[in-house]
Amino acid sequence: MRARVDEALARLVGAGFVVVDVDVPELDLVDHALGTIIVKEAYDVHRELLEAEGEKYGSGTRHLIEAGRAVSSGAYEQARADQTRVAAGFARVFEQVDVLAGPTVAYPAPHEDPPVGTPQGDVEGRFTGPYNLAGIPAVSIPCGIAEGTLPAGLQLAAAAGADAFVLSVAAEYERLAR
């Protein structure tokens, strides 16, 4: 994965993009905040149907939704405050750079989604989750084959509201990769 992403970044550099390392310290807040928000909101949305027809949910899905029952209002509000901090951290970085680039996931595309509670399942959203939490646009595009016939993904993200811009950078990468 790293080699494919490095090759993708080298293509962008060859086209005139400047690549610099950046730091977003607030990323330490993402896993807990995103997990708390997702399970709490999923439980709130599904509560009635879960109580009436819970046996119709897949066991992994039901387990995640039921975890939201235990999230206190205080924990949820703290997660939402951390969400705001993460968004502010990204906004600060986007004052320095136009686009963030990195892998979409830490491993090649699996033949099927990894189960919840497995090592791959636990890190599946490690690179996409921060952008989801912060509410900023991101796009994943293929950037080569990582293992055998499975594609690697390059993820690009831009500042809030810059959806068209990040898509234009993705289109430029796709043009370069042909």
C-alpha cells in the first residue's frame, strides 16, 4: 500500500504539485469521537425498529447499534465537542495546504468487508473516518495494484466546501495515471 501511495504522490510531484508533511494533532480524538457519535446516532435512529424486529438485523450490525444504548448524553456531547476540535484542526492545516493525500485504507481491497471486531475491521476506517468526522470532502481513487489483483486506493481531501476542487485534483491524478 505504501509503495503504491508513494508512487501516486511521485506522479503528482512530477506534474508540479508540492508535497509536504503536515501534522493534525487532533487526529488522536477521532477514533473515540467517531465511534461514540456513530453508535449513539445509529441507536437513536434504529431504536424502535430494533426493539420490534431486532432478530432481522445482522449480528454485527445489531451489536454496533445496541452499543449506542450505553452512550450517555455527556459522552455524546463530549464526542461532538471533539468533532468540532478535529474540524478546526483540519481547517488550520488547510490554511497551509490545498489537499491532503494518503492511503484510503491500510491494506489492499478485501474480497469482502472485514467483520467488526477483527484487526482489519477495526482499522478499516482509520484513514477515512477523520474526514467523515470533520465533514470535509474526500475522494478515493485507484492508484495501482497492491497485492495480486487487488487495488490500492489514494485518498485526497480538501477544505470544507472545496468538493469541486478535490474532485478536480482527483481527475488530474487519473489523467496522469493513464
